[in-house]
Amino acid sequence: MAVPDLEVAKPGWEAGALYDTFKTNAGIVSARVDRAADNTEAALKIKEIILQTGAKKVVAAPSPLVDSLLPDDLWAAGTGPALHRKDLRRHAPDAGVGISAFDLAIVETGTLVQDATNLDCRLVSTLPPVHVALVPTDRIVPTLQDALELYGRDPDGLPPYLAFISGPSRTADIERVLTIGVHGPSELYIIFIDRPGGETV
Amino acid sequence: MSDTSIKGDIRAALSNENLRGALGRFADDYLESRQAAYRNKDFNDLRDKIAEIKSRAAGRMEELAERFAAEAARRGAKVFRAETAGQARDYILNLARERGVKTIVKSKSMASEEIHLNRYLAEAGMEVVETDLGEWIIQLCGQRPSHMVLPAIHMTRGQVAGIFSRETGEELPPEISRLVKVARENLRQKFLKAELGISGANIAVAETGTLVMVTNEGNGRLTTTLPPLHVAVVGLEKLVERFIDAVPILEALPRSATSQQLTSYVTMLTGPAPAVDASGSPVQKEMHIVLLNNGRTEMQSDPVFKEALQCIRCASCLNVCPVFQLVGGHVFGYVYTGSIGSVLTAFFNGLENAAEIQSLCLGCQRCKDFCPAKINLPRLINDLRTRIAQQSGLSLPQRLFLKKVLTNRSLFHGLLRAAAVGQKPFVKEGTVRHLPFFLAGQASVRNLPALAEEPLRNWFNRYAAREAEEKAGKGAAREADKRDSKQENNQETRKESKPQSKVESTTENKAGDAAEGAAYRAKTEKEAGRKTGSKARPRAGLFAGCLTDFIYPEIGISMVKVLESTGFEVVFPRGQTCCGYPARQLGAPEVMAEVARQNLAVFEDAGADYILTPCPTCTHALKNIYPELSAGDPALQARAAAMAGKVCDFAELVYRQIKDGTAPGLRLKALNKKVTYHDSCHLKRSLGITLEPRELLKTAGAKLVEMPYADRCCGFGGSYFLKYPELSAQILDQKLDCIRKTGAGLVAVECPGCLMQLRKGLKERGEKAVEARFLAEILADQL
Ligand code: SF4
């Protein structure tokens, strides 16, 4: 999952303030945002979410960050839901939770950005009703313009499938009543990780 | 569509309570939520950027299409350039056949609706499933979307429950969350088995061959992810040059369309991404992009209509349209609806098919304020109107009137005078129909005012004579004026001897007038004394416009009084005639050009420093349209521009003079009344006047109470209220409700058309506690 060589931080951007504002804005579009100091804490939070949903099956799109957070022995054999990282076309449709890593977060709109060229990224973030998104905290940019400028620097390096996600899926097609969760997930959890050990950023 | 069928559709729509309730509530909510969505963005800055990006792209459409095709192909997509709808359909059908496709999932795409793709594929035996919730509802019940962004806005949850129950064979309750779940479950099965996904795109980036899709439900992501074959149908107007050009469009589209900062999903596709088949084995993903022309290059080569290619399909122009709010999209009869729909239909379906739907436009110009692509929709529709009229021709009486009567002022005014007299026994019938803008009207509408017994021009004769007398006394008469008015007088008397004598027989009125005149003279003499002494006063030339001249002369008289008291000399050049705007509306711009030349000459002779008209439409004509009309004749255009420079609105001038201190402040008795102000569409949107009338009302001591949606049209629209009386009446009704909410006993307007409409409505409602009056009248009363 080649993230273009993004130089994310600009002078004057302060991760803490960016995170706080992101949390507010993503909250407005019904995403739930949390922050973990390191991978260990993040793994605990993920486990909590999974237990809360009561999912029997979890799918994760492989990436260095996801792999380092979710070891195969996340649960002692037989004590937790099945975790699948392969053959996701078969497993994602009836999984309760999907997990994937993201490349950027945009403060202004509470948006996550992901190079979703890898099919697994799309399967786990579209099919299960709950999606858990992981983002390194130092990957927050202020605006959509900033994000597109980063990707636009190298037009030849644009990934075939670049996904922007702001909150869970939604509709207002019946009587204009906002309803969360249509074809995509109805719940989106975002976990920022301050020191993502396994990921080379 | 025939005239009768559109009128039938309008009646059906107006009697559909669901539709009207839903659209009406939406219209109100939309304004608020949209504004909230833009709270951290400068809308005007954004629309400037979009207009620049899109007009630049439209100007180089072919070049960008080639570049896009090459870049997308380089990244593995197959690009097909479809010149016609038929070519696009055939390409997609053949492809689907070759790949043995049985089930197709579609995410919402206007372009595929434009080419009626579903029907075509279904006829070939394929199952085509719309997966956008609103589109699916519409598909299941065999209707057409009624709105570009909210296709099923006209339906209730109960109706949707009925439709879904039929589809699933399960009795479903009218619970929205449950219905959405049913859609998810049912459509999920289709996604998982479909062999082909068809989508549209909101932006196509030439530099990188990227397609950008803006969606909310997640069906767009599934459509482009699960089936191993993807076809995107993309109109050429979606092209932009650079990747970064997508930014302002992505910033404006969600805010304008759905009042969101950004939609849940934005998907950027640059060449095919990996896919697997239904069994999970990796397959080569195929991505086909059908670049659709279907009339777009023709639009691009049109100097006026190329602007329509800037459209980003946000549907704001529908949401704020007072007519759309009442009738919804079905009445428009084609895929694209509302203001932009009229223009697009003309190009995609032929000019003749746009004839009826463009006539639904009131001309209130509200859409112009909201368009994030900065398209001058009113201008496009106006031009469309002219072209349609020129193609279908004027009716015989219209042609006769416009070409023979309107261009011959003395004949025109002579007829009006004759009508004024002739109306006497039939005043109820409302002989205002003799005025030019009533030409297009057919229906019979009641409660119209009668023609005035004495037109403003005749009152002014007497007034000018008095002025001249006074001046002669002081030895300061302007000879030219006297000569002018004497000549005119003779002419008028000769031609109108019969009507004049009749008017004179109504002694009652005359006595009243004389008394008023005397009182007024005394006052102005006093005023003059306190003014600048012998220093020449600025000269304001009054351009009355037909409505004020012949129906509401009291408006003009009030203006004269106020202007006098703020230190102006007022002249009424008698050779002035109709501004010609109605002729242009009827599709005869050459008639307007002819009267423009006449008015120009008359006002040049008058030597006015300012030219004022009580009618915003006339002001707009004199100020903005006359210079346009004389393009191609530099000498004439320079003269028109010189005149345009002097034209201003009454409130604008008076307020400016007072504020600058160049004129003595208005000495007004305090009005001490609750007053509300209605913005005339042309005054606000063609001339940008909103502050000045309000400030003047406050100066007069009025307690100004804003009504909700003060700038929403009253439904007059020139001849509109005769052509579509039911629509006009409904819009008027909404306006009157807003007025009533203020609790004000007086509604001030600065447009004689609005005045006529509001008075008509108040009368029909039997509303005695509210009075509609012209701003100048209100001020003059407090002098
Ligand atoms: S014309 Fe303007 S307002 Fe109407 S849909 Fe297009 S972009 Fe939106």
C-alpha cells in the first residue's frame, strides 16, 4: 500500500490541536474518534470495540500497522471472534467488523484518506456494518486542499483507488430523514495512534 | 409537450399534498442548512474559482477529452468516445453481451439517465438494478426521479413501505430505518452477484485520467469494487484540466447539494484497481469509460449556452426555485429539471421540447444567487426564450402590436388613452391588459387595477407649466423645456381630444387634484426657499414605465415630491415610451432595440443628471440591457453607456444624496408604524438594491420588521400571472403568509408589478388590516 512519500507536517501544525478539531468535526458526521498512545493501547481499544459489537467474525485488511496491532493470538484460541486476513471476498460479507489502516486524516471535514487500491481495504470498509480505521496521529492535515496537494504533487504516482471517507454511510432519500448506515457501515470508529511502532511512516 | 398537458401536470402537482408539503419544507430547510454548511467557506470565492476552472475546461473540451482518454488509457482503462446517446448505449450493451453479463448494479448517474440506458439494457434481457436508495424506489414503482439529488423526494414513507412490501413479499411498516435496512439487505445480494457495475462521475481529471465520484450511501464504492467489470458514463462537461482543480468543486458540491461539508464518500479512480470474481479468485479488472458528447460540443460552440457546461449538478437552482417548490420535477417532463433543466433539455432533447418548460420560469433570478458554478441562469433562459420565440414565431396579434404599435409611441399611447376611457363601464375587467407585458397572457385573472384616468405624463404637463410659471417669474425658465412640453401638449391634445374631454368631465377628481396641487406648490415654494438659492439644482429625469405612467401615476407624483424636497429639479421627457422589455420577453429583441433608440434620444435631449424610474425592470432595461442591445454599433453603444451611467434607483439616489450630505435630509413626520419590506426580484438581483429602501423607511420613522424570505418572488413575473395563474396565485399566497407573520399593517415595495400583485392578493383574501404601498408614496405622505 504505497503511500506517496508524504511530508505531512507543515510549520505551525500542531498534532494535538489538529486532533481535537478533527475529533469534533468527525463527531459531527457521526464517527467515533479515540486516541491511543501506542500499539498496545490501540489493540486494547480495538478489542473493546469488537466485544461491544458482539461480532462473531472480524476481517482485517493486511498492512504493517494492522498486522503489528492484531497478532494472530489476539484472543486465546476459541475465546474471541474469528479474525480473517485472507480470502476476504468470502469472509467480509458476513463479518461484523472490518479493520483497516489509513494514510491521512483531514481536520476541516473529519475525513480519512486511504489508498484503497488493495481490494482488501475496500472489502473490509464497505461490507461489514462496523468499520475500525487506524491512523497515525502525525498524519493529520488541516484541509481537503492540503490533502489533494499532497497527492497531486506526483500525478504519475496517484493510486488507482483513492478513498475519502467522512463518517459512516448515510442517506436522506426517504422524506429527507437522515438515516445512518445504508450500503456501507453504520458505525465508523477512528483510532489515532501517537507512536505506531510497527509502521514506518 | 403540449400547452394543455403541461397545465394538466401543473394542476396535478399542485393538488398533490405530499409533494407540496415535502418540497415546501425542504425549500425552507435547505436555505438554513446550506448556509450552515458554508459557514467556514467563502461562497463567492469558491464560485469564482469553479466558474474559472469549468469555463476554461469547457473552452478546451476536445483537447481535454483527448488528454483524459490518453491518460486513462495509459493507466489501463478503456475509453470510448460516444458522440450520441445511441453510440453510448450500443457500446455498453455489446460489452455486457460479450462478457455474458446477467445482473448489473448501477450507482446514480444523470448521464446514464440522459441516454435511457436502463430501459435499453433491460430490453436486452439483463437485470439492471439502481442501488441508490432514492433511485431504487423510483425504479421499483416505474416513475421518473423528481429531483436531481433527491429522486424520491415526492414520496412518503408509507408509499415507500408499500413499494418495498410488494418487492419483498413481506408486509413492511412505514418505518424509515426499517425500510433502509430492507434496501441494504436486498441490494447487497445484487451487489454480490452482479457481473457489471455502472456508475457516473462528478469530475474527470484530464491531467491524470482520474474519475471522481461523490456519494453518501456507499453504493458507489460497492459498484466500483465488487463486479470485475466497471463502466463509467461521463459527460464531457465533467472534464477539468488539473487534479487540483477538483478541490473547489469538492468543496462546493456537497455544501450546495446536500448541505454537507463533504459527502460520506469521495472516490478517485485512476485506472482499474484489482478485483476478484464472485468465488474470490483474482481477475483482471476492466474499467471502461464512456465519454459522452450528446449535444455538448454544440453547446460549447454556442457563445451564450457554453456557460451551461459549468454546471456541477448540485440542484441548488431547483431548491430555490419558487415554481419548482410548488410543482416538483415531473412537470418538467425530462431528466434534467428546474432552471438548468430547461437549458439542458433544449440541447439534449431539442429546442422545441424546451419551449413549455422554459415558460415555467418566473424570471425571479433567485437561482443566479445560489449557483456554485456562477452560471447566469436567468440570462440563459431569457436567451432560450428568445430563440424559441424566433423559431416558433409570434402570434399575429403579438406581432402586430409589437412591431406596429409599440414602436410608434403616439399610436401606442393613443390606444391606451382610448382604452382608459373605454374601460369605464367595465373597470372590473381590468383593462391593464392593454399594457405590453400582458400580451402573453391568456387566462382571465380578476382584481386587476384599471387604467388611471389621468396618466402621469398629463399630470406632469400641468406640473411643468406651474414650474415654468414660477421660474418665468424669477426669470430663470429653461426655454427648451417649455418648448418641448408645449409641442408635446399640442400633439397629445390633438390625438387624444376625445379621451381628454371625457377625462375632464370627471370634475370631482380634477378638483381634488387641483387642491392637492395647490397645497403641494405652497410647500415646495417653502422648501425651495430653504434650499440652495440660485444654485442650479441637479436634474432628475423621470422614466415612468408603462405601469406607473398609466396605472399608478400617484407613484410618479410621490417621487416628484420627494425628489423636489431633497433638492432635485424633476423633468419628465414626454417622448419616452415603454422600455421594451416585454418585447424582448416575447422574443422580439429588435423591437426593444427600436424603442431603446427612441428613449435614448429623448433622454439625451432632456439633459438630466440622473435618470430614475419607479420600475426596477425598466431600470434594469435602461441600465443593463440597452448597452447590450446596441453592441455592434459603437457610436450607439457609447450613447447607451452614457445614459446607463445616469440611471439609478429612486431609493438608491435619495439615500445616497442624504448620506453624502449633498442634499438636504428628508424632513419627515415620523410614521410610527410597523412596516415590512418586500424585495422585488429585479431590484435586488439585477440592481443589487436591498439596503437603501429599508434605510429610507427607517428614516421615515417606520418600525421595520423583516418578513421571512423577503426576497422570495411575489409571483407577478410580468405576464406570468396571466399565463400560469394557479402557480402565480400559490406563490403570492406564500408571500402573503410571510407578510402576515410580521404583524405589520403596511408592506412597502419598490416595484409597480409587485404592488399590483400584492394588492390583488390582499383584496382577494379580504385582508383589510394590511396595505401595500410604494416606498415613494410612503415617504411623500410624511413630508
Ligand atoms: S446550474 Fe448551478 S445551481 Fe443549477 S445544478 Fe448546475 S451548478 Fe447547481
